[in-house]
Amino acid sequence: MFKAVRPVTQVLLAVAFMEGGLGILSPLISLDLAQKNVSTGLIGLVTSGYFTGFLLGTLSCHWVIDRVGHIRAFAVFAAVAGNATLGHIIFGDPYAWIALRVLMGYAFAGQFVVIESWLNDKATDDNRGRVFSYYMATSWAASGISPLALNFHDAIGSVILFCLVAILLGTALIPMALTRVGNPEIGDREHFGIRKLLGISPTGVVICFGSGLLNSAYYGLLPAYAERVGLTTGELAILFSASTIAGLVIQFPIGFLSDHFGRRPLMLISLITAAALAGVVASLDTPAFITLLIVLFLLDGATAPLYALGVGQTNDYVQKQDFVAASAGLLFAWGLGSAIGPTVAGVVMGWFGPNGLFWFLVVGLALIAAFVLIRILVRRALSAREQSNYVAVPMTAGTYGAPELDPRAAPQHHPQKMPDQ
């Protein structure tokens, strides 16, 4: 076990610090804006800025990596992310924060391209699945624990928390910079276009797009909702951490059921359940915290596996050697939805008040459920034997999902390289 993780220990440490910083920063920004009485529409734009930058980064950050190599590129992206974080302290204008969030998104996309290229390069055919699981576990754990830092918001203020995030992001650079292992081989990152993917699996594309659209809106605007309905920052921190726990716990039964009964029935059940739970929250004007915690825990559990189900649905219809390219195209669909969702949800909240966030979720989930139902009626599902295995993917605000490491993908082989001199 430890032999498999030893070559990537430094990379996983960097992931833990990055996800830890991001897990604090994302809710902190929305909370800070909400406490300054910034409109929900503008909070949505700030949130969308991150995913817009992330989407742009996935498409173009390889130019920087190709030019200077992985280690130097990681240092550049880490510096940009740290500076952008501190910029939130210097610039108080929310419109300036949109630009800062775009920079953050771009920098994090670049860092995760480096991280996942490194992991893929160091993994072998024998330990690839274990390296993938360590990466997913590290991402999930760090993103679940770090929001608890919001408990200290009222005592120490947002400035100290912004500085803490910058420290974490800077610390992520240390294990990467100290490595004596040579740069990974830089390879081409191919991806299928949306049109091609729609021809292969319309359901997979719509689910991945919808997952980004709805989850980014939910997590980006939940702090604004919490502030408007009178929750404390400590209660908000618990909600964020509980959401990660819910997403982790539900993966195991969802994986078993989807492999035995099919992706689309599980998608439909998850969507209908989530829509009903969102409707419950939308109907509550002043929800008690314990009620909200229980309902949102179940809601998070229902929506968390949607992206992985969408990837699995698409993977069932592509050749093994095309899995990475298909996953990259689905990631683009997810990123596109993530860039749109918070802005639309923020406008809806401006029209209907804080409960507008959950009415947005109800409508979105219901429309996607209707689409999945239509596809079930018009296209025969694959049998359980014809399906690939379900693999859990935590769609945090940073993690790509490492399609090259996914056990369902064809192994990626790399030429032997000499260590850097």
C-alpha cells in the first residue's frame, strides 16, 4: 500500500493544501459578500467568475506548462492563486472580485493539470487504481474538513481567513518544489467535442452539464442563503462539511446499484429525490437548523453522484482508449454549466428571495429528470454485463477527476526519463 503511494506523496500533500485552501475560500467569499449586503445576482457573478476561469484554464493552461515545464508552471500558478486570494483584502469592490475569481479559477485549473499529469506519469499499470483512490480520498477529505474553519470567522474576521488561505496555497508549492523527480512527460490532452458526445450519449452530456449548473449554484450561493435566513457562520460551516460527508457516504450504495440496475434509473431516482428535497427547503420560510441540516444532507447525497453517473453512462458507449478524451469533453460540459449556474441562480434569488435558490434547483432537477425519462423510453439500456464499473468522482471546485488514472481508461505509458540535473 505505502509502496504505491510513496512516489506521489509530495503531490498528494500539495493536493491536500490546495483543496484545504479552496474549501475555505469558496464559501468565505460568498459569505463576505452576503454580509456586505451585496445583491445575490452579483454574488452569483463572482462565483461564476471562478468557473469561467477554470474553464479557460482547462483549454489553454497547457501552453504555459509546455513552455516552462511542470514544476515552474506549478510555481507560477501557485503565485497567481496566492496573489489573487490576497487581492480580496486589498480590493473591496465586488466587481474587482469577479476578475480575481477568474484568475483563481485559471490558476487552479493549471495547478490541477500539473498535479494530474504528475500522478498519471508516476502511476504504473499495477498501482494506477490505488493512486487514483488516494487522490480522490485526499481531495474529498481536505475539501470536507477545511470549511470548518468558518467557525472562527466571527472571532478572527475574514481578513485572517483570507491570509490563512494564501498560506495554504503557498505551502502547496513546497512539496512540489522540493521533489527530486524529473518533470512528467508532457503529452497531448485530447477531448471530444460536445456535439460528438451528444451523438454518443445525450444523457451523459446533459447530466454532467446539469451537475455543474446546479451544484455550482448551490455551493456558491448557499452562504448567501444562510446569511439571509439567519444561520450563523458555524452552522454554515457544518452544512458545507456535511455535504461532503453525504457525497462520500452515498457513493458506495450508488455504485453498487448502478452497476446492477443501470445508470439511468439511478439518475432518475436521484433527480426526483433531490427535486423533492429542494422543494421542501424552498417551502420553509424560517427553517430550523437541524431540519435544514437533515434535508440538505439528503439533498447533497442525492446530487453528489450525478456527475460520476454521467461519466459512467457515456463511458459505456465509448472504446476504452477513448475514455480520457470523452471524459475531457464531459469536464468541459460540467465547467460550462458551472460557469452559468451561479449567475442564473443569483438572479432568481434576487426575484424570489433566498428560497429562490432552491426553486432554481427544483426546476433544474425536474427538467433534467424529464429528459432522462424520455431517453429511457426511446433508447434501450445496456445490460449490467455490458456496462463498465461505476467509479466515484468528487467534483470539488478544483479536482479534475484524473481521467487518465481512472481504472476504466486504457493505461497511459510513458517513456523513461532522466531526473533533472
